[in-house]
Amino acid sequence: MATIKLKPKAKKGVIKVKAIVKHPMETGLRKDKKGNLIPANHIDHLTITHNGTKVVDADIGAAVSKDPYFQFQVAGAKGDEITLAYKDNNGGSGSATATSK
């Protein structure tokens, strides 16, 4: 399970959201020092909601870097709730919720 850092900040009717998902994002094509393939382990799907309404629904592939950083904006105000949830190709999942400041 990955760690998620989620920071929503409201200003003038817009919430700017910054998120980092600590995840290895392995493609399954890289080899370790002994020459063995490192198994694939990457985020497949990402969903972001604003006060319970889905605003981002993205399919993500193995080509995204380790510990991906996401930034986006959504109309909203201070006190609104932002939730980021993900699923990876190994059946793992995680989510985080934060209130905009």
C-alpha cells in the first residue's frame, strides 16, 4: 500500500490540489543487480472526488515515474473535501481525504 500526501488549498473560488503517491511504479521490464526481472507494480486507476462528486477518473499505466506527483484545480471553497483513491495492477489500493484550507 502506498502513502498519499494530499494538499488542497482554496483561493478565490478555486481549489488547487497537489498530491504525491509514494508508489514504486515498476514496469516489469527492469532488472535488479543480479539480472532478474523486477515484477510489475504500478498504479492502474486513479479517482479524485470533490465533496463526493467524481472530478477525475484516470487510467494510468506503467510509464509513469516512481512516486508520481499530480496537480489539478477544481472550483470550490475552503472546507471542501477532496479524496484521492488508486488501484494498482497487483490488487492493492489506497485512498486519502483532505479538507481544503
